[in-house]
Amino acid sequence: MTSTEKTLATASKTDRGSVKKKSYHHGDLRAALIEATRQLVEEKGPDSFSVSEACKLAGVSTAAPYKHFKDKTEMLVAVVLEGMGRHRQNMLKALEGLPEGSPERITAIGMEYIAFAQNEPGVFRLKFGGFTDRIADPRLEEGGQQSFGILLTEVAKCLGEQGITDEVRRRGFLLWSFVHGLSFILQDKGLAEKGSEFELHDLLEDVSERMLS
């Protein structure tokens, strides 16, 4: 074998080896670990999630997470925060094209809330199942207030209020309580079957109109 052939053969082996290992830029590694954690939370739930499994799924060493996260809890918090961000974006997108100040917009927010609970049940329960209640992270509270603020803004428009008044908060809380509770009910197959004869959109539309009349 000539020296050129040896060089090409060595380069070929190196290329094949590099394909097997994923390489991440600084921000990409964090994103990959968060996504791996999210997938495991959806598959197994937060109680069965492990850092080593997330590393394996992301294709990185078990030491990699500690460049971005202090511990397992911080990885789960990151999943919640990103989930809340997606949730807000989806709620705002659901409002596009709907008449300003109409109950239709409240119904759309409710439908999107339930859709999030059904499409990402693991993240939904991670946020509302008691896990974040034990964590003193102001970003979680801020994220929740921002999401609730979307609803309150639309309720204020429907009531013809210039700002978030006590009445706006009261009705907003009633609407949120209904949709939040319904989201959990629909995750329970036995309970969900009890309301299977009702069309979800019609149900939310009825509640929205009654709450805002």
C-alpha cells in the first residue's frame, strides 16, 4: 500500500468513527439534553427519569449535563420552562384571525390549553402535579403569570375593561379553573368517558359565553 493509500485509509476510518459520536456546540448540548429529558418524561414520567438515560438518549457522556445543570431537578425545571413557552406561543397563535373582544378567543385559549395537556401530558403533570410547587424558582412563577395574563387580557377585552380589574381576575379564574380541571379529567380515561357525548368545542364555547355574559 502506498503512503497516499495509507493516508486515505486512515482518514476513512477517522470519518467513520466521527459519525458515531455526536458533537454539539455549547447551546446545542443544552438543547439536546432538555429534549432528551422531555422525551423521557413523556415516556416514563418525571419519577422514573434519570440523568444517565437522558445522556444516553442525547448521545453524550454522563458528565455533559453538569456543564449546564446543577442536578436532575434543574433539567426537569428547564423542560417545564420550555413547555410553558411553547404553551404561550400556541395560545397566541390560536387567537390569530379571531374577532377582538369576542368569546371565540376565550374558547380558542381553552381549546389550546386542553390540547397542550393531551399532547404533552408528562410536561403538563410535571408543571401541575406538585413537582414545581417544591421549587423556589421565580421563572416558574413568572411563566405561569404570563400564561394566565394572556387569558386575563382577553377577558378584559370581552368585558370592555381598560385593564385587569378585580372582576376580570374573578371571571378569568373561573374560566381557568374549569379548563384546568377538565384537562386533568380528560387525561383519566374512565372520567373522560363520562363526558364523551359532549363535543369539546361546544362545551367550552358555552362556558365562555356564560362566564362573559
